[in-house]
Amino acid sequence: MKKKDISVIIVVAVVSAVVSYFLSGVLISSAVDRKQAVETVEPIVAGFTEPDKRYFNQTSVNPTQTIVISPETNPNPFKN
């Protein structure tokens, strides 16, 4: 290698180091930018609160009841 080649390699390395330093500062976020506020969660308690009486009372519709459309008299409905 000639002295000219070595000096060109050194100049290219220095320029690329300076450019990469400034580009990394722009592209990679700083520690201040990486902080984020989060919501706090209320702890789970073992107790159970009573449901609202407007919706859960004696006159409300009970969705867990079995619905019978008509009485089934055929013991083998799929056998013909």
C-alpha cells in the first residue's frame, strides 16, 4: 500500500465515525424519551359487592332458565 492509500482510509474512517455518531444521536432515542407514564391498577380484593338492584331483582329475566319450545314425545327423533 502506498502512503496515499493509508491517508485516504484514515480520512474515510474518521468521516464515517463522525457521521455515524451524529446519526445515532438522531435515530436512537435518548433515555429521557424512553420513559413513559403508566396507569396504576387497583389491587384485587377478596370481598364481593352486591350487584345493582335495578338490574338484578326478583322481576328480572333469568337468562339461565332452560327454554322448552314444545314437549318432545318422540324417543328417537333421528331414526326414521
